[in-house]
Amino acid sequence: MKKPIIRLASMVLLLAIITLAFRVPNTNIRRNRFHVPELGGSIIVGDIPASQSIEINVDRRAAVLQLNQRKLTRAMKQIRFDSRKALELLGSAYQHLAIPPDEMHTNDEMEWSYEQLVDILYRDNGVISDAEPVVIDGKSTSMAIEVLCRARNVSAAMILLKRSVDGVIYNRQLREKCQEQTSAFWQDEESDNNELCTIYKSILSMLGRAQSQSTSSYAERQQTSAVYSNLTLHLLREHIPSVAQIQPGLQLYHAALNSLGRHGSHDAITKLLNDMKDPTPDKMAYQIAISSLAKCGECLDATQLLHQMRGKGFSPDIVCYNELLIGIARQAGRHQSGKKNEQDPISWHKLALEILKDIESQRDLATSITDQTYNSIISACGKEKAWEAASLVASKASNSTISSNNIDSSENDEQTSSYFSNLDTFHKNGRGNDAWWEIAEYSCCQRTIIVGIQPHRNPKRNGMSLVFYRDDLEGNRVKVGRLLLKNDRIPSSKEFYFSSIIGMEVNSRVRGEGLSKVLVAIWLDICLQTECFPRAAMMNKPLISLVLSKFGFIPDDGGCKCVLVRLENDDDEHTFGLYSPQKSLDGALSHRVLRIQNIKLLRMLPDSSRQKGAEVVIKTTFRHPHKPPDGKRDTDEVQVERILLKDKINAALNLTIDTDMPTTSGSGSWMKYCSSKDKLSKAFLFF
């Protein structure tokens, strides 16, 4: 009995000896050795005794960088538009980046001229005055610049860049003084330059994405773009090589080309690319330039640059070709001044066909042609009424997918032959991308809404839009809204079609007039006229879901049930509030959707709105009881559902009689179609 006890005591004693022999040092002692500051505490200097060597300073800087990057990354991700908070957080971690509150300029970001922004870069502020090297943290500074970009605070970003460059220059001066003492400092110079290049890259990216406010006029937006384009060129050509004394690499040139492209500075893009000597342009530089020129509408220059790129031995990828073809499709049907005269306009669809031949001649690219490639070429042909060429390209596109999708080739050719001719019956308005065809008129209270069809680039694949126009008080025709639709034939059926609503947009000037219900009712009436069955795609907009529920749409399983309330006396001037008793709505809706629909997410319902809220379902698809007959439902039931839907449409449109002609008295409401049901069906259902 005693032997097991003695054996157990011996094992415990042995474990204790091993633990004492290999004890891990105290973490606090390690922290004191490196003098790593807590986030928000005193930083950079004043902690290291003068007797310590520079090698320890270098180790300390690495520890500071690693700790602060980890903590600042987590903190910056929680900040979106609060530039003051981002600057204070960064300044608390790095003293040389601390900006006084009166220099943060968080209220007048967009009033700075080019000269004022450049003056910040060369201002002598004398911030750094300690005898220690400073930490250059490119990652954390870039994350702060990202917050400043969302807040459009360019001036504060210039201050951060100025102080970061000053820090690198200061470290170089310390290296020169300490060169005789040790060479350890020189191992850190390349790291400083790399961190500074990261900051420069984020600044160049910010200058491309920082735009004027949406309320600014066109002239103000153009002026702002010119300021940022000139500042981009100044940084790349003068500030980086002369002040920071760094040779710009390909990554900085890529960021500068992308920034200039976002502002439409096509002349600067071409000149910058031609001036690149060291380093010489690579494949990515050419592709960024081609994409930027195509987006600016300079497709001829982009095509010439494409040939120049091929001559240099670089082979563009299919994404580069698609960007150019998208730009050509936008220009199709328009005259471009300065390239050819008005009597000899550019044949854009022929240029697109030549590019397609170029793609097909390359063995590697011929097998990677995408639907976007064909869609853009078909769009260019359709806008210039080259129906035969469009039909040929559409046949190529269908042949590439017949084997994988089991599509009937004869049926596809029949659809392709009538693809571009179904809208000729209707009156055409506009040109190019803005072209649309009138199909109906709706009048109520002596205000007439004109309904039109506006196909997408490739209507057969991508659907179409119902657009709605009416005359304002001055007699000018203005667009009041549109519905995004996709019509599909019901599988295993050649008689029935589904018309799916994808989205809806109402002009901000006419919101609040109840037009959402009117626009949806007009679409549903067209569905009844063409004998197709309505449904809805994935709906993420609460207001659209609310309108659909009023017409009898039923949400499918898997959605998020919410309560939509109208807010009264909201501090942020929001019209609606959205609350979900099931789960948090954070991240469920994009900031764009919330801004456009003027909705505020609520943690709980206001006391005044608990009895007034409307239940809606988002993040799901919708079906309608009016659906095709099947084995469980006969034709009579479908007819009853049709009558019930027609009653709801008439109530929404204030139609008292089922007629498609205006009333003789000129008062009341009426709905009139511009063609027969057969022609309307061909134009509506083929798209």
C-alpha cells in the first residue's frame, strides 16, 4: 500500500522540478524589454534609456509595428465614415501621425484646390524632434486612408502622407549619423520604403475613388476630377522620386493609371503610359489603360493601344477584350466628334466584329469566350440595325451552349431571326443606350404616364426594363421610374411564360406620390394582356416587398420577416424604419438600399409605431396565386384568380371600366395599348 503512494509522490516531485527548470519568462518583463506601448498610450519615444544600443531600438520598432497592426486592424474595421475617430486612433498609436483637431478638416473636405493640397505636402510643420527612429506602419495608415476616402476627406489624407514621408526621411538622417556605430539600421531602410510605397498606393487609389457629392453640378464634378488627376500625376512624377526619393514601381503606376481612368483623364493615361521608361509598361499596365479608355468612351484609342500591346508581345486576356467591347457597345449608334465627320460616322459594330475575329484567331482565347463577349457585340449590332450580323453572332453564342444546356437548335434559330424585329411596330424614343419603345399609355387625374420597353444589351439573355415617362408642369418629358424584368418560358411548356420582377426604381423627385403601386399595377396589367404569369425574384428592398404583398404575392420559404414603420420626427430625417423581431438586420441590407429607400434599421420599435407597422418579408422570392393550370388546378380556377388580380389592378389604377380607350369626357382614368395583344406579346415575351 505504501509503495504506490511513494511512487505517486515521486512522480509529482519530478513534474515540479521539470516545471521549474523550463519555466516561461514573465510576459511583463518581455514587454518592458521592448517598451511596446499599449494602444492609445504614449508611443514612439521617451521609453528607452540612452545606454541601450540601436539594435534593441530596431527590435523594439518591429515589436511596435506587429502589435499596433494587429490592434489597429481590428479597430479600423469597425469605423466606416468617422474620419475624426480614425485619425485619433492612428495618432494615439503613432505620435508622428497625431493630427491636431483643428487640422483634421472633417467639414470642408471638398473645398480644397489643387494648389492647397500640394501645399500640404510641402508644409514645414516640424513634428518629429526625438532622437529615436519612428515606426512606419503602411498597413494601419492605409486602413485609416480608406476611412478618409469614404468620408471624402482628401486633405487629412495628404497630411498623413506628408508625415509618413517625413518619418522615412527622419529615419534616413538617423542612419547617417549612426552609421559609424552600427550597420543594423541599414537593414531597416528597405522596410521603410516598402511601407511608404503601401501608403502611396492607398493615396493614389483614394484619389481615383474620391468623388464629388451627388448634389454637385456637372461642372463641379469635372473640376474635382481635374484636381485629383493633376494631384495623381504630381505624386507619381515629382513627389515620389524627388521628395520621398523612391523610384516608383509598377504597382504605383498601376494605381495611378486606375485613378486617372476613374476620372476619365484619357489624355493623361495615354501620355503616362507612353512616358513609362523605367519601369516599362507590363501587361497589367496596358490592360488597365485599355479598360480605362473604354470606360471613358475613347474606344478607338483603346483599340490602338490593344494593337500596340500585341506588338509588344503581350497577349490580352478575355476580361480586357470584354471591357473594350462593352465600351464599343456603349458608343454604338452615336457620332463621335473629332474622330470622323458627321457624314462618315464610325461603324462600331464592324469594329466589334473585327475584335471578335482577333479573339477567335488566338487558340488560347477562342475557348474562353464568355457570354459577355457575345452580348456586347450583339448590342453594338442591334443599335446600328445590323440585324444579319447580330443574328450570326447570336447563333455563335447559342451554339457554344447548346451541348451543355441541351437547347433545341431550330427553336433557338427561330427566336434569333425575330430577335431584333419585334419592336419595329412601336414608336422609338431616344438613341443608343437610352432608346426605348412606347407600348402603352395610362392616364389618371389628367396626368398621362407613357409606358415603354427598354431592352438590355442582350435582351434575350438579360431581360428588359419597363420605363415610365410623363410630362412635367413645363411640358418636358421626364422619367418617373422603371421596372427590371426577366421573362422566361415555363420548363416543359411552349405555351406559358413567367414574367419576373427583379427590381424597381422611382425617381427621387416624385417619391411619396404612390407611384410604386401604380408602376407594379401597370406591369401586372401587361402580364394579363400577354397572358403570362407574374412572380418576383429575390427581393431585398422592403418597400417593393410591401407593394407586392398588396397585390397578393406570397413570399417563399427562407425569408426574413420584418416590420416596416413610418418614422415621425426622426433626427436623421429617415422616412421609414425597419425592425426584425427574429434576428439582427445588420448587414442584411446594403447601405445603398437603405439610402435610396430612406430606411433606418431599428433595434426596437418606437412606442408610437407599435400598432402602425406593416409586416414585410425580405431576402426571398415571391410567387402569385395566378399561375398556370396543372394537374391539381383546372382552367376555371385560373380564370377566377385572373379576375381577382384584375380587380386589384383596377383598384390601384382607379379604373372603373375594363377598357383600353380614353373616356369621351377626358376625365377619369384609362389604360390604352399601342398595338394588338399579339404584337405586344411578341415584343414583351421575347425579352
